Amino acid sequence: MTQTENSYGYFDDDQREYVITEPKTPYPWINYLGDTDFFSLISNTSGGYSFYRDAKFRRLTRYRYNNVPVDTGGRYFYIKDGDTTWSPAWKPLKTELDQYECRHGMGYTRIRGEKNGVSSSVLFFVPKGENLEVQQMTLTNHSQEVKTLKLFSFVEWCLWNAEDDMTNFQRNFSTGQVEVQDSVIYHKTEYRERRNHFAFYSVNADISGFDTDRDVFLGDYNGFDTPDTVARGEANNSIAHGWSPIASHAIEVTLQPGESRDLIFTLGYVEMPDDDKWEAPQVINKTKALAAIERFNTSEKVQAAFDALNRYWDELLGRYVVDSDDARLNRGVNIWNQYQNMVTFNMSRSASFFESGIGRGMGFRDSNQDLIGFVHLVPERARERIIDIASTQFEDGSAYHQYQPLTKRGNAAIGGNFNDDPMWLIQSVTVYVKETGDFSILEEDVPFNNDPDNSAKLFDHLTRSFNHVVNNRGEHGLPLIGRADWNDCLNLNCFSSDPNESFQTTENQEGGRAESLMIAGQFVLFGKDYIELCRELGKADEARRAQDHVDAMVEAVKTHGWDGDWFLRAYDAAGNKLGTHEHDESKIFIESQGFCGMAGIGLEDGLVEKSLSAVNEHLACDYGIVLNAPAFTKYHIEYGEISTYPQGYKENGGIFCHNNPWIMIAETVVGNGDRAFDYYTRIAPAYQDDKVKLHKTEPYVYAQMIAGKEAATPGQAKNSWLTGTAAWNYVAITQSILGIKPHYQGLQVDPCIPKAWDSYRVTRVFRGVTYQIQINNPAHVCRGVASMTVNGDAVEGNIIPLQSEGSTVEVVVTLG
């Protein structure tokens, strides 16, 4: 089925696509191509760029962020039909099209434009296992006359290091080098020196000419929308020597009435061994490139690869399927949330239309969280990622805050000493083991600081993560915050009055006295996971030791972290409370309510329920739950970056979609399924039908931030795609609300849903078994499993025992 069309597009659920029918979207709406090594970002007007593994160090094509007009640079096609020139994706020429459509799907995008009886449909995707992007163009003559078209392709090469490419012009304007042979343009800048890689752009047709010099192709002082070459209708056969190399093919196509023709372009990356780089002096060895091009040089080969990509996503998205009466719930859970989980797993926070790909690598905190929504899709990749993350940990349990995906080595480019980092490793590892039953990962030797000569078992890494909190507590027995916790902008040990300082890398408060209630709740929540794992492993002494520390933290929170109606947020460097009713601004924060609530601290005393009521009263609004309220109206040097934002934006009263699910999960802890699901629908993309223009960013994925109730533009989103939001919202809806959760002993069924729901069905593939789970709610309760049968046999409790691999199991659960 499809959703009612809005002014920009609609969901096509049958095809698992978002269909954009107006090219002038409020902001570029993008998709990601690729899922392992080679990636591309592509907008609905074919903007974006491609890279191999690392968007900073292996950037193939150039892109201009924060440019005017927005979304400048991409993979462009120009079609000259007599006196009319146009682009099938509308940009860059922006000629008014007779028809336009962009379909963003699972790992592919198809953009179709039509003008004066000619249509051009371009399918963009990265085939499984390949280091290239396929661009299959189908030209069709719908008119009654013969059409002779002049087609020009265009990509602009990046000189590999995307940061250096934008800054080091005194060198870069002299280094660009290319080769052209037949219908392939090769980019070989720096290949003869230290690089073992080059790029290529090919087409499976004879060309009438080419260009590799951007200034020659465009003409002096021209933009992508006014290229001289296209206006003239003839290529220059230019060879770039420095300046800005590009790749453009010129092709003449004659189409009879009703005739179609396919053209296949491939944009690829090749690495060569040092001793096999050349086929002749100054001539690159093209063997690998030509072999890759040949694998996709016919429409049949492209179709086979595209079918394989679709089968891959069929299999992945079949691992968790909800069938409910709510089409928007089904759409979000079954398609777009899981798809975004894959993208955030691949990218962390490194490359989007808001993250330039040069400022961050893979985050330690981020990647651990992304994994919890991804692990059921490709467990073996999750396993590899855990090892990569743990390898950047230090012996004391702390860790680099990020690492580069190309080298997998940690770095401190955006600071370190974020004291929440260590505990996230416990979360991801326990989630992985529960999902897979693979306890062997705990026996893996994993280095500290990427040093193979200094390693320990992965389980020992978890112990050190746990002990890092134990060994770094403040005067109230609460965890020291360090540089910051999850909220990077809460800089309680940074007293900065210099606008040229980074809050993230400055820590100038002697002693670092500030304490975090968020980390306290995190320690209790993931500490319980650590204790449970110890018991599964028979490590009773370690479980008892850990339990003592968790119990002590619970008491410290109750004694020093409760403010009467909600949990404090922190103690600052002077030992003063933050997030208290005693203040006029920022009386209450979301993070400590979420984590202490999920951890169940004070649950038996009514503290969790009371704090959640405070969240509903002070933080919740129509667009989601704001981070803090009331927002800061002036700069507090003792709080740092959080108080630098205008009210209602980012960390100062903005709605962080990342932490909203913590409150949803906490609501299920107290059994309030109605409010949990209500909060879910306030930010879930599939439920924002009436807010598309206001929202601004893509209507099919979560954004990091939505402007809060105190903002000038409440409800407007920023920083879409790459945010821990996707994983946490997926866990909240699938495990805490719909209630299907992996357990060491099997699959646990413990829904917490709106009372009005009658029933729903979940298909869940778990450890090689397909579970068909029917949930019935005849008594209209939020929570409580009254009975459960497995293949017709009654089962005590709410855990489905492990079944034979390869089997299909029918489960009926009745709530009451």
C-alpha cells in the first residue's frame, strides 16, 4: 500500500521506496548506496559523493558543503535535445521538467526525468561485494519523431584526502593527473608516488569525446548549471594537468520513435600491489578496473546484480516483521528503521549531508549503540565491529572516543576522557551474545590501544569497563563525568571564555570534580547486564562483587541524586546541583530520567513513576521530549557548550530523538504502554505525515534533533540519518513495546502496549529459528503475559525455550 501523497512525495511500501515527486524538497533528501566497503551518498537531485571505506582519506568525488545553492556537486548528466538542454535529476541545469520522480529504495536510488518526449531513468546502486557504483541510464523516445541527443556525463574527482582537498590549494592545483583510454577515464592523482589506488569512470558505449579538465568543460566563471561544453554540444578532449580534474563522457544517441537504449556508467575504486601498479612507464595497470567494468557492461549483468541486492534486503528485512493494523507502525519497523540501522552502523557519525566526513571517524560510544539495532541483521559484522571497538580501549577501561574506519586505530582528534564511553561496550557485547548465543567472542584476545603485544580476553575488557566507573567516583559516590558524558555539550570541567577553544577538547578544571547522574543510571543498567553475563559464565564471585558496586550506586543515586520529583542531572565542578527545582533554568534534564528509569532505580519506592510524570509535565511537547527545560537564556561558563545554543535548539531545549526512546523504555518499566507508544509516534518518521515541510529533512528517517517548544521554529529537524536515534528507537519499539527480546535462554516475550490494541503478529528470526508470534490482548491491558503456547504446548513464564535450528515455531501469547 502507499501513504497519502503529500506535496513532495509518498511511501511506496510494496516496493520499500520513498517516492519523491517534486525535486525542490525543503532540504536535499538523500539515500546511501553500499553496505560494506564502497559507499555513495546521493540526493534526490543526484548530488553527493562516493568513497572507499573512509570519507576523509579515500574520497573519490568532490562535494561542497554549506554551498549556495545547497547540494552543489554530484554525479550529473546533461542532455542536449536540439536547442533544449536538461538534466534528468533536474539539477544542475534546473530546466523545468515535464515529469520528475526519484525513488529512494534499499541500497539504490532511481531518478527519472522527462522533457519534450524523451525520458531518462537512471538507476544508481553499489552491487554486493563490489567497489563501484553502477549508474544505468535508460533513454526512451516517447515522441513521434527521431531524436538525436547529445549526452554528457560529469563527476568531479576529489584528490583523495577530503580535508586536504579543500585546504591545500598551493599543492593540489598542481597534482591532478588522469588517463583516458577508450571509454574509460582514470583518476591517478599521486598514484606514481605513495598511493596504491586509483579511480575510474566508464561507460559501455563509444564516446564522441571527453573532458577531464573542469575549467575547460565549464568555461571560465561558469557553474555546473552553465557548462560551455554542453551549450556548444561538443567535448574538448581536455586532459587535466593539475587544477581540478573531472570525468565527462560525450555520447551521441539517436532514438527512433518508441525506442529505448541503455547506457551503463561505472564509477569505481581499484587498489594495486606496489609491484604491479604499472603496465608501462607512467601508464597504470588497468587489469582490475577493466575486469570490474566488464562485470557490469550489459543490462543483463546489471539486472542480475540488482536482483541480488534486492534478495539480500528481502532476507535481512525478513528477520523482524510486525503485522499490525497500523500501516505506519509496520512501515517504520519493517522497512525504514531497520534500513537506517544499517546506514548508521556503516557510517557511525562520519558522513552525511550534515557531517562532512572529515571531522569524525567511528565513535566508540556511537558505534556500540548503533550495533544494538543492527546485530540481528548481520551478526558476523557486529562481531567484527565489537572487536574493532574494544581494540581502541586502554588498560584502565577508558577508550579513544573515536577511530578512523580506514586504519581502525583510535585517535583523540575530538577529545577523550568521556566517562560514559566504557560502559557502552558492556551493552553491545551482552546484546550480541544474547542475540547469537556466541559466547566464544568473550575468549577472543583483544588488544589495548591497538597494540597486539598488549592484549586481554574480551571479557577482561568488559571487567575493565565496569571498573572504570568504580575507580572514578566523586564525593557523592556518583561517577565522575570527565570531559563529558553522553551529552558532549555538558562540559562541567571546562571553563572556557575563549571563542577559539573547543569545548570538546578543553578540560581545564583542576581535579575534575563534576559527577554525572546519567552515568550513574548507565552503570546500574549495564552493570546488571554485566552481572547477568557473569552468572551465565559461572563467575559467581565476580557477579557478587559487581552486585555490591551496583547496589552502592543505587543507594548513592537515591541519597544524592533525587531532587524530590525527578533525578538530578549532575553535580558541577564546584559540587553544586544541576537539574534541580532550586534553579530557574534547566530544572530538569531528560538523560538522568531516562537512564535511572530504565535501570529501575527507586522503582519500588515510586521514584521512576514520579520522575516520568515530571518528564511528561515539563519536557514533553507535540514534537517529542526536549532535553532540558526551561532552556538556558544566558551562557553559564560552568556548564559549557550546552548554554551557548539559542533556546530550543540542539542540547539547549532541543528534542534529541536519540534520548527520547530512553523515556519510552522507562515508561515500559513502569508498565505504561499508552504513554510509551504515544512518545514513539511523536518522533517516528512514518507518523509525521502532516509535518513534512516544517520538518525539512527526510520524512523517511530519524534526525538527530528537532527544534523544541522554546525554539523559534518548533518541529524543524536537523542532522538527519547519522544519529544513535535509529538503533535506540528500534530497540524501544521492537523489544520494549512490542516486547520480543533476545535472552540467553531463548526469546523473551514481554509486551507493553497501548491498552486499546487488540492483537498483532511478529515474525522474528532468532538463532536460525523462525518464530511466528501471535499476541492477543482480549483484556485490553498494557502489560502482563497471562499464557503462552509454543507449537500448541503451554509454556510457563514468558521465555520461549531455544528451538531446533532451521525450524519454524508457532507461538501464541495472551495478555491479561
